[in-house]
Amino acid sequence: MLTLLSGLFSILVITEFVLGNFANGFIAVVNCTDWVKRQKMSSADRILTALAISRISLLWAMLVNWYAVVLNPALYIFKVRLLVHVAWTASNHFSIWLATSLSIFYLFKIANFSSLIFLRLKWRVKSVVVVILLESLFLLVFQIAVVSMYEKIQMKECEGNVTRQTKLGSILHLSSMTIFTLANFVPFAISLTSFLLLIFSLRKLLKRMQSSGKRSQDPSTKVHIRAMQTVISFLFLLAGHFTTLIITVWSSNGLQNELFFMICQAFGFVYPSSHSFILIWGNKKLKQAFLSVLYQGKYWLKEQKLSTP
């Protein structure tokens, strides 16, 4: 029964992996092609491109981890496990924080508040995003250092040097889980704040429009709603991703159960794969390019059918 489930979950994971790489690769290729043509790239496109690249790295790190744990445990020697964990930690960090930066960018570019602090941040939105990303690197460096130390302690425990290492290993394990939880909760809280501020801004805009007799189909209203849809989709997917990660990290005993591990991993692939399709559909340039590719693919298939005797 477990072998059948392993096969089904493997098909699901590979499907999510392929779709995720396609969506993220599509975002990166379209933005880079546009950059080569125009010799410039907007701040939003830069964040989207970096986000797509980080998610491709995340998907590959997750696939290697899946393959090593489920299909080829002999591959998971210390050096491979350490490399995979560090690569996963770094790519997951950038994936979440870049998406959070995109939410912040949408907030300051679209929302309107009379607060002097908000206006000053709005004028310097690029610097705000850069500062947030740079400050998040301190969490990443600290997290990678703790993960590396913990993996080394585990290796020494496996070799039999248990006496001195057990207590230190427990401390490092708890520290790693705490830092990991904090590093994922903070960007979620920032994105949630951005979403709430967008709601308040939209509410103020609708009140002004009602008082002036304008229709609710105003372009600024549509931009607000589109940004809110993008942010809330990110929040829902990130919440699911965050919950899966927390359960995985804090349930070390549960990870010994192969079925539990496979379920967590299958859910883990959903966020970096599906959210990229939402970003494509919410971006006018990417949506047009995506529909053009679908149309060309449909036309090619039609030509193939006609040419087949």
C-alpha cells in the first residue's frame, strides 16, 4: 500500500515540479527578453524575475530532498544532506522575502494615505524594498550557520561521539526551529499588514468616489482590486506553506513516518508552483505573453493534425 502511495505522491510531486519550473521559467524568460529589447527593467519586473529564479532553485532543492529521502536514502550522506539543506534554506528565504517585497511594492505604488511617514516611504519605495531584503539577510546567515552546526553535531552523534554532543545538539535543534519559525512568520505578518492597508486605501477611495458621484469601475479601483487579489492569493498559499513547514520542522518524530513526510512534501510544492501562475495572470504583460504562447501551441497542434495522413 505504501509503495502505491509513494508512486502516486511521486507523480504528484513531479507534476508540481514541472509546472512550477515552467511558470517561473516563463516569468524569467519574458522579463529578461523584454529587458534585452528595451534596455531597461522596472522595479516590479526585477523583483518578479529574482522571485522566479529563487523559486526554481527552491523546487530543485525540494526535488533532490524528495528523491534522496523517499527513493534513494543511500544518497543522503552528510555532505549531500548539508548542501541540500543549505540550498533549500537560502532559496526558501529569498522566495518568501521577495514575494513579501512585491506585496510592499504594490502597497506603496497603489495605496494612498495622507500620513507624512507613508508618503516619504512611498517616494522611496525602491530603497525600502532594498533595505528590507538586506536586513533579511542577517536572518538567513544566522539560520544557515545554525543549520550547518546542527548537521555537523548530528553526524558526530551518528559516529558515536554522543556524550558531549547530545545537549548541544538539542540546543541547536531548538534554536534552528525557533529561527526558522521567526524567519517565515515575519514576512507573512508584513504581507498581511500590506493587504490590510490596501483594503483601507480601497475603502477610502470608494468613499471619495461615492461622494463625487464617480462609478466604481474607475481604473484606480481596478488596480487596487488586482493588487489585493495578488496579495491575498500569496497570503493564502504562504499560510498553507508556512503551516506545512512548521509541522515538518517541529514534528521530528513524525518525519520518521514515510507517509507523513510524503504528504508534507507534496503540499510544500504547491506554494512555489501555483503562486507563479497567479502572478502571470495578474500581470498584463505576462498574461498577454502567456496567452500568445497558448495560442501558438494550439495553432501548432492543429497544423500537426492536418499534416498527419
